[in-house]
Amino acid sequence: MSLLELNRIGHAFFGRTVLEGITLTVERQEIVALVGPSGSGKSTLAHIAAGLVEPREGRVARRYLRHAMVFQDPRLMPWATAAGNIGFPLRLSRAPRRMRRRMIGDAALRAGLLPEDLGKYPSELSGGMRQRAAIARALVTDPDFIYFDEPFTALDVALKRRMQDLVIEAAASARFAALFITHDLLEAIRISHRILVLDAGGRGIAGERLPPGNPGTRDEAAIFALRQHYLTADPLFAHIHDIDERLRP
């Protein structure tokens, strides 16, 4: 049974349709990457799927127990330490205080943070460390589903790859499923089991591709070659680098 199912989702802003007839599923322990042109409504769709935005039409079925979300901006509270930010969902869920320190430490370790980092405030952390704290915050409640909304767009190439590896390893060990929004086709190939391409006008899913192998097992040469093939020989990806400059949250 799918953990997430969107059935004919439609949405509009200020009377203008931005999504129409979107149907997709995410299976248990599957990472699905959603790509499409800038402004095609990818983030809006993720927010609808996560329950942050109510769709104008269609149905969302969430069959997971617990979800988390990682945004492009880490969205850390500046007045709280890294530990305080990571542990915030535990406060909301009223986890026993005696368990929080261990859970925070475990999540931080999985995200590549050291114990000495946990007492630092966001202003004392690099961009990569802030994003690690955001990922740790998502992992701390052991969700079985995570939404990633273009989380590594602002990072340089080397750091982006380290963050991708972190997600691949965390998904394999924690066995969560994920919907990963990205405009980077190389990232989509590296990180996902399945790639969905959103229609340029937000009118449904144009198609899907299954990169060979599993995330974490594909070598860089094969990833790059597949990206080149998609961009030069596969019509499904012909418009993914187009830009729609109209307002589309």
C-alpha cells in the first residue's frame, strides 16, 4: 500500500490555475524525486501533500504514521541552540524530557553533527551545518515519511553532494520514504528510486523514469551519462529547465 497518494489534485492562486489533475504515489521506503521547470508548482504540490496547503480539488491519502519536512531555508530559530532546534519537535510531541537528550544526540549524529556543535546558535554555524541541523530536526522523531522541498539549492556542488549522501544513508538506515522536490536532474538521479516529471504548466505528471540501481549504488560516471541522455535524447525532460516567471508559490 502506498504511504502517500495524490489523486487528481488541483489548485489555484488568485483565480489562476497552477496545478491540475496531479496524480502520484510514493511507496514504502521509496524516494521519489519530482522535477519540472521553475515555476511549475513543484513546491506547492509538496505543501499540499504535507497538509500545509489545502487543495482546491482532489484527494490526498496519507498512510504514514509520522512525517517531517526539510525546506530550502533551514528555518532554524535564531534564539535556540542547535540542540534546541533539533529537539523542538520533541517538545511539541511531549516526548519525556529524560529521553530528549539521547534522541537529539542520535539525530545529530545521523546528520553528521558533533556533540560540540549542539551548543552553538545558528549564527555560529556554516550554511551546511545549519542544513544538517534542519535534517537532524526532521529525523529526531523517527518519521516514516519526509518531504524535501529543494533543500540543497543554495549549497555549493561539493557540499550539496555530501548532503545528498547524508539523505541516502539516512533513508537506508531509518527506512523512511520521501518526496524530494528538486530542479537539479543530477540530484534527482543520485538520490531517488523513481523520477517524476511535472508538466510545464502543472497539468499532471508528464511521465516517470526509473534510474537503474538503487540510490547510493550508482557511480558518478553512470549518473552523469544518464543525465546527459535524459537531457539530449529523452523528450520527457525537454522543458525541465524552462522558467515560468509568473507568480507560482
